[in-house]
Amino acid sequence: MARYETLAVPSGTASLDLVVRTAVEVLEAGGVLGHPTDTVYGIGGAAREEVDRRVAKLKGRSLEEFPVLRIALDAGALQTFFPDLEWTEQAERLAARFWPGSLTMVLGDGSGGAVAVRAEGQAPIGSTSLNAAGEPPAVTARQAGATLETMPEVDVPVLLIDAGHLPGPPPSTLVSLVTATPEFLRDGAVSRDEIEDCLHRVRP
């Protein structure tokens, strides 16, 4: 099983600084974070391919069949840290309207491929949902810890950031903007009507 440490998210700023510093140390060491998102717990690390493969291994999936999402604080941070992302006018509209929030967009990566991105209150990381294959994502720290205990051991630090009980489903809406016509890949917290209204609204 994966050996991990747990740090609870406190209410005091000084203690929160400790959580942040510890998380940064784990990321810099190529380690893995079990971390809260807007809806469920995620698992991820520094946005590097070797870390992505480590996360995929923990979930019992290959990176090719289960790509890892890129998360940052806002669209500007994503553009800075991942400069090859292809930002279309549609992507810019949706980011301005729904980010930070529960909308995941698939954008071109500049090399003929694509990458899923979302903006919420996180440092730039690669992440995916914290769950075993075929199981629902963890919404409590206890569920997240139990899931980590079923995962294979890795030779890097693993830190679970305990933020208590998260809101849970619905998940983020997933829409691909790789082609001119948006493709809805998963319905979720942001409705299709809201997205289509945003894309088709005439700018003043």
C-alpha cells in the first residue's frame, strides 16, 4: 500500500503556511499530493511527465489511457506555466465566465495533441480524481486515506491534505475546444445551456 502522511487544513494562517510549505516540499521532491478540489479529492503532483506516470501507476492505469489534468489558479497562470496551450476565443470566453470553477476544457497542446485544464485555487499541478479504477472519487479525507492505502507503494513522499468533507458531485463539466465546434465530453456542474449561451452571446 502507499505510505502517506496527513496534514489537516487549519483555520489559522500560521498553521496553513505550514501545510503550504510542506506541500511545496513534496512537489519539489517529485512526490504526490492527495488534495482537495472544488468538488472531490484529487491526486497529483508537479506537472512533469515522470510525475504524471507515477500518479497513473498509483491508480493502476497507464498514462496513455488516462491522461492527467493540468490545474492552476487562473487562466493567466495556466498560460504562464503551460505556454504551448492553444487558447482560442472560445476558451478565453469560457475562462472569463466560469473560472475559477467547475469547468474543465480540453485545449490543443501545440504538438497535435490535447490536454485538459481547469482553474481553481491550486498551485500549478497535474492532477486527477483520487479513486480506485471504477470507484467514485473520495469526498472525505477518510475515504481519501482509505483509497491511498489500496494503492501501490511509491518511492517518493505522499501527502494527504485533509480538508474535511468536500461538496462532492456533480463533477466538473468537460468540454473539448480542440475543434471549431465544442464537444461536450462530460456533463457536470456547469450546464450545457450556460456554456452555449456564453459562447453565442454577442459581445458589446
